[in-house]
Amino acid sequence: MKGYILKRLFHSIFVLVGISLVVFIILHLTGDPAALLMPMDATPEQVAQFRQEMGFNDPIVVQYWRFFKGTLRGDFGDSFRHSQPALELVMERMPATIQLTLAAMVIALLVAIPVGIISAIRRNSLLDHIGMTGALLGQSTPVFWLGVMLILIFSVTLQWFPSSGRGELQHLVLPAITLGMFTMARTARMMRSSMLEVLGQEYMKTAKAKGLNPGMVILKHALKNAAIPVVTIIGMELGTLLGGAVITETIFAWPGVGRLAVQAIYNRDYPVVQAAVFILASVFVLVNLVVDLLYTYLDPRVKLA
């Protein structure tokens, strides 16, 4: 177990280095930040001096090496806009993003798992058709459209929930539903497919033939074995939700990392974008490692080695 974890962490280092390199190059292809950050009435000499002071005249290899050395120390540089350490800005917004992500995941699982199990048990029934039709719609609905519709219906028309900001529990409901809808639909379909496969196994038929309680057969035997591919999806979706909250946070003015990253991209605030991407990528890698470790609990036949 310890050797496996160390091996995965070693591989993760190369993943994070690759991500940082790609993001660094793409950001530097978007244009010169000096032209955006300097005042409109700045003279060419002032712009050139600013570019020299910030190191933008150095070769891109030198700039990346300077950024990489800072990353090893947890120093992503200071924000061009806020004149604060970029990592500090990202970590200030991280609790809001984690709160929204966990709320979206909880809502998605509370709906998806029961729907998937019922659809599998009542295959081709009315409940199955309703559940899978809803899942298909959930996967097909664009996030930005769903968010706007929820605001128009529940905030503007019915005035049940606030339309933006972060504060009380009511502020969390609409963004969490918006963010978790795709995950809810995808997990429900995966749960149904996995349960159908398990229900057709010989050991399930044997358990039923022994006269065991049907509810216990489903919960104790079928669900645990069917959970392995579902756990994989959940782990991937959790990382995706963390990084994919950009649209949802923008629509609902949620003060998270995604919204901060969007603003930083518009402002060409390289340090903030790089810090945000690096932190979110690290969380994604960590989540996938935890998912791999969960396999051994769900199915002892899975060997990490």
C-alpha cells in the first residue's frame, strides 16, 4: 500500500509539471499583459520599462524556469491586479468553491443513487423510463441555460431563493443544483447500468434462491459490487466539479476560485491563473488517488500492486 501511494505521488509530480507548462505557454500566447496593465496614457518608454521590470522581455524558457522555482516554494508571484500573493488570493476563494462542489455532489448522489437502483430493479417499468428520461435531459441541458432558468423561475418569479452571492443556505441551493445536474444524471445512468450487470450474476441468483431478504440482497450484495464503477465516476466528477464550477460561479456571482480565474484571464493576471489551475489540478490528482484506494475496500480482489 505504502509503495503504491509513493509511486502514484511520483507520477503525479510529472502530471502537475506538465499542466503547469501547458498553462504557462497558453497564457503567454494570449498577448502582452503590460499593454493591459499600464494606463492608457502611458508612454512607450514607460511600457518598455514596466515590461523590463516584470521580466516579460526574458525568453519564455527563462520565465517558466523562474515560475517553476517559485512553485516549488509555494510562491506563484504577486497578482498584477491585486498586488497580493496569487496563492493567498486563491486559497481565500477555495472554501467557497469546496462548499459549492460538496453541496452539488451531495445533491447529485442523494438523487442519482436511488434513481439508478430503482431503475435497475424495475427495469423497463414506468419508473425506469421516467428516471432515465430525466437523466438524459440532465446530461443534455447546458449549465449556463439551466442556471439562468433557475434564476428566472425561483429568484425572479417565485422569489424563493436569492439570485447571486454567498451567505446563508438559501444562496447555495440554486448554484448547487445547477452545478450538480450533469453529475446527477451521469451517476444515475452508471448506477443503473452497473446494478443491472450485478443483478445478472450467478451469486445474486443464489442469494435469492436461498430466500434471503430482497432488501438485504440489494444493499449488502448488489450495491457494494455495483459501486466500483460508480465510485470511479464520482471521483472523476468531484474533480471536474471543482474545476468546472467556473460557469456556475460566474452566473451566480459565487466568490469562488472559478470566478477568480475567469477575472484573472480577462485581466491577463498570469500568477493568479497559474496558481488557480495548479491548486485545482492538485486536488483532482489527490481525489483520483483516494478513489484508487477505495477499490480495495469495495472489492478485495483488486490488488493495488
